[in-house]
Amino acid sequence: MGSISKDPAVWGRHLAVAGAYAACYELTRNVSFSHWMLPAGLRMACLFLVPRRYWLALALGETLPIAEMAALHASAFGMLWAIIVSFPPIALMMPAVGWMRRRFSLFRDDGQIHMGLIMAATLVCAVINAGANSAALANVSMGDGSEAPGVTIPLFLAWFLGAYLGALTLTPMILALRERLALQPGGVVTPKAIWHSTLTRDALFIALPSLALLMVAASQLDGMALQGVRMAMAIPVVLLTLRHGWHGTAIGGMLASIAMASTSFELRDPAMIQAQVVLAFVISTSLLFGVRVARRLAASHPLVVHASSQHHG
């Protein structure tokens, strides 16, 4: 995971990375639930974008908030559970992602992102995350003497889906924003550039209004009608993909995931999980197809291709 120099300035940078990651982790965790875990997306983005010399700092930054949580609940769930759950999941994922980064480049020769690599890493890390949660639950010892809940296949799948969809919500968006930032003169995004972006306009005037209407409709419906509205939230993802490639998928997928999560009214609602499976499938296939769209768009804008290849090189 990298080594830390004795130079105080280097220590300071590592502590800054750890503190920033811990703050972002807390923020994403506080708006997550069992089948929509945003910290998974934060982990994936950091493991692909942060230099490996700072990986130890990332592990430390994740340990701090989860160890605090474990200490607060150790009396309720047992000391063994607290010890297991205090181990940072990002450290479990580092060997797999590190191997992938050594074997494959994040970008292909044509400057386009290696989306297959991102999807493979997302799947592997979602399995690791679900396995870590299962190991912690299997070692729960209820402080009140009641029987501890057991690990079931539906629960494992819910954790897997939560990590997978959480990663699809954040990781592509962060990668897309980083790529678009690199294409701006001087790497600076101005309000004028944002406003003149067709992706921004389509997100503001197509995706957001349609998702807002679907959210309002979802609040008034139930049963199959509610499920149909949730499924319809995947439509803006497809539209933005066709117009903007995987960047459109990234922004549309994030907005659709947030909109769908806002319609959840109970923990581990089976109908909600089914809708999220559909959305996860749509986002996954759109990301893969979106790279082809992006390649076609880039071919019609050679200056963008040149700038992108310079940045990735």
C-alpha cells in the first residue's frame, strides 16, 4: 500500500489525504442505506485515481470513522464484531484493484477510458464488500442475550447490490468530471464553460425535470404503478448516453440513482431492490455502450481527441 517517508512534509500530505477521505466517507455513509452504499463509489474512485503511495492514508482515513462507530456499538453487538467491522474494507480491495492497475491501463490507446476494467473492478469490490459485511454479521453477539441475525443469501445479495449500485452512482461521475476538467484550458472550469456545455443543459432541462416528475408521481403511487415509475427513471440514463456517451451515463446514472433512492420508504424493500437491479443493469450496459458513443463523438472533434490523449499520456 505504499510507504511513508520520514519527511514531516510528506507526513503532512498523508494526514491531509487521510482527513479528507475520512470526511468524504462520513458524508457518503450518512446518505446511504443497505442497498445503496455510496462509500463503495468513493472507494473505487480513490483506488483508481489516488497514487498508490497514498493508499495507506486512505486506509487510515476509512478506519477512523468505522472504528468510532464500532466502539460505540461494541456493547450491543460484541467485541469480536467490533474488531472485525473496524477493519477498513478499502484495504481488502487494494490487492485486487492494485493487480488490475498493474495489468491494465485506465485508458486505452485511443484515449478512451477502459470501461471494462472499471466494471470488472466494481463487480469484484462489491463481492468483497458483501463478504466483509457477512463476516461481521456472522460474529455478532447480542449484548441483550437475544439471538443474533444470521447471514442469508438475500441479505448478501442486498449488500452486493448496494455496493455495486453505490459504485455506479459515484465512480463514473467522478471519472467523467475529472476527464472534462482536464479538457478545459488550464484545467479550470468557468461558469461560462459549464453553461455552454450541452451535457449540462441536457441534465438540467431533460434529466432533472423528468426525474423530478417521476419522484412526485412515486410519492402518490404504490404497488405496480410505483414500480413502473421507478423503472422509468432509467430512461434519462439511456437518453443522455445516446447524446453524450459514457459521460452522459455517469451524470444520468447518478441523478437516476438518487431519484430512485428517494422513493424508498422501508429498509430492504424487495420491490425497491428489484427496481435497483434494473437500474444497475441499465447503467452498466450504458457505460459500456457509452464508450463507443464517446469514441464516435471524439472522432468528430479531433481537437478534443488530441487534448485528451495529451492528458492521458
